[in-house]
Amino acid sequence: MADAGQLAVMPVCVFGYIPQWLTILRNRSSADISLWAQLLWLLGSTLAFFYAAVHSMVSIGALPLLLSSFSNLACVVVTTMLVLGFRRGAKSQLNESEREKR
């Protein structure tokens, strides 16, 4: 039962990040997202994945934990890449809107 719950983390995690990804892509900006908070999520997810990897080496039943930790880490990496990639997007959009007003 616990393994099934742990495996359920994967789709919930992915579906939880999709609205954030779509918002960043639609707005072409990540100005509203704290970079420091995102980097802390990345650090926390990396540590959780490391723990799961070590735990899976010593415990046979740790595969669900490893898979869910990996899926969360992958989602955080994608989000961090989007935040960094669209960080300058807000400034360029402001410049475009200022040019349109003139």
C-alpha cells in the first residue's frame, strides 16, 4: 500500500508542475517566480534523490521512493531551466511594450 502511494507521487508531481510551466511559456517570463526559492527546491530535491539512491542500494523495496524522487527532481530541473531561461523575458517584454507606446 505504501509503495502504491509513493508511486502515485510521480503523476501528481508532474501534473502539479504543468500549470507553472504553461504560465511561464505563455507569458514568456518568469519574473513572478523567486529564483532563490526555485534554487532551494532544486537543492532539496537533489538531496532527496541522493537519499533515495543510497537507500535503494541497501534496501530492495526502495524503488518506488527512488522513482518518485527522480520524477520530482526532473520536474524541479525543468522548472528551474524555464525560470532561468525566461528570466530576461520580462525585461524584453517591457522594452517592447514601451516601444509600442511611443
